[in-house]
Amino acid sequence: MVGAHVWAHHQPGDVAIEQAQGAVRSRADLGHAGWMGACLMVSWVLHADTSVISGYAACVVWAITVGMTFALPYKERLHLPKPRRTVKEILGLDALPLLRHPDHIVVFVSAGLLNMALAAFYPFTVLHLADHGIQQVTAAMSLGQVTEIIAMLALSSIITRIRLKWIFLAGIAFGVLRYALFALDNVPALLLGIFLHGFCFTLFFVTAQIYLEQRIPCKMRARAQALLTLMMGGFGNLFGYLGTGWWRRYCQSTSPDGAITSTAWSTFWIGMTLVTLGVFVFFALAYQGRKRGAGGEGHGEEV
């Protein structure tokens, strides 16, 4: 509910990793189900796709969530020794050496670039649907959550059978196909593109988190995950929203008095398709992978 109002206005065989992934996947699936339910509620119950009521409803849910935290069982804090931390560690700059590894920097840079392209999906798909007369846009956007759940349920099985590089590329390819469908500028293509969004998001971004768990030393994993979040939610979102906002403005037509009359959606989404395709080509050429079991037992299969 909290997220829905935005649209309205392992090494395979590692038991510990697989168990952790299973627990995270279960919580993520519940989160996706909640997101879907909230989207449907905003459109079908509150009828608040274009109303601030959706924002007020999200505030109520936040308040209920805060109240529920007081019902959690009490647990003693885990007291650990507090080593002296340098300014470099406090600022997270000690994670920068991770970028010296060619595969690591490809994953981090690709995550940032793909998130820049992804920034067009959330605000502008809604506007495109509205231009086609779709009123319950929030419910329509929930289609992407269906495939996110499907992909999350299947990912642990896929990742034991397919090389990580191909999973990454499949995620980016779904992103390319999604925007190419949007460029057709009709309602069925838009809905199908939204449906494919979940595959794009899960197969790339969730796989990127698993990649870090497999390829980064244990003591650096938290910093690596934080760096990935910075690349996605920081640089990716900042430059993505600025860039796609400018690109949409470029694709708009204006009347003689300066009023905006329409958006050339096909041109807009073709541009986003080409950007995502560029990320696909970059990743395909730059990512090398390693031998499965490198540093231990393995049979030489690349991941």
C-alpha cells in the first residue's frame, strides 16, 4: 500500500546460501503480493488513481505498521566489540577497491545504467496509459508484480542450472523487449510490456545481489550491497529521472502559445529501448565470469 500510491499520483549447492535465499525470497514474495493488493485497492476500492487519497491511505498503513512494531517480541541487543573505524570506513570508501575487479565494475556500472533506463518505467508508463484512456492505471501497473513473483520463485532453481551471465542478460533483454512493446503505442502492447517488467527487474537486480554474495569476500559483502544500492537508487535514479524527464520534454509537442499538446510516445520509448539495448551489449561484451568452484573444488563451468 505504501508503494502503490507512487503510481497512483551462492554458490550452487551451498545450503546456507540457499536457505538464506529461500527466506529472503519468501519475504519478497509477500512484499510483492502486498504491493499487488495495494494497487488493486487503490484502483478498485478507493478509486484514487488520480487523487491524494491514495497518499493518505499510505500514511494510514505506515501508522499501522509502526504500531505493529510494538507487538514484536523483545530481544536482547547483541553486544559486539566496537573496533576503531577510520573516516574511510565510515564514509564507505573502503568499498571502492571492489571496482578494481573487472566483473565487479561491470555489474555495478550495468546496475546503475539499467536503473537509469528503468527510471522511465515508473512515472511515464502511467502517463502513457492515461493518454490511452486507461483510468485504473494503478491496477494495470500491478501486472509487473505477477511476473516478479514468478521470477522470484523460479530464480533459485534457475541459478543452479544456468550461468549467471545468461541470467543477467535475460533480465536486460526483457527490459529491451518491454520498451520495444511500449513503442508500439497501443494498450495491449503496453499491458504486455508491464507484465514483462517483473522478469527484467528480478533476473537482473536480484541476481546482482546474489552475485555479490557469491563473488565478494564475506567481510566486504555488506559494503558491496551498499555500493550496489548507491549505484541503483543513488546515481541510477538521480540521473535516470533527470535524463528521462528531459527526453520526455524533447518528445512533447507544443501549441503556438507554448502549451503542451501531446507526447510522441513511440519516439520516447524507442529512445529508452536503445539505451537498454546499449546496456545489454556492454554487459555481454564486458562481463567475463569465473570458473565455478574457483578457489575450491569445481568442474570448470563458467558462472
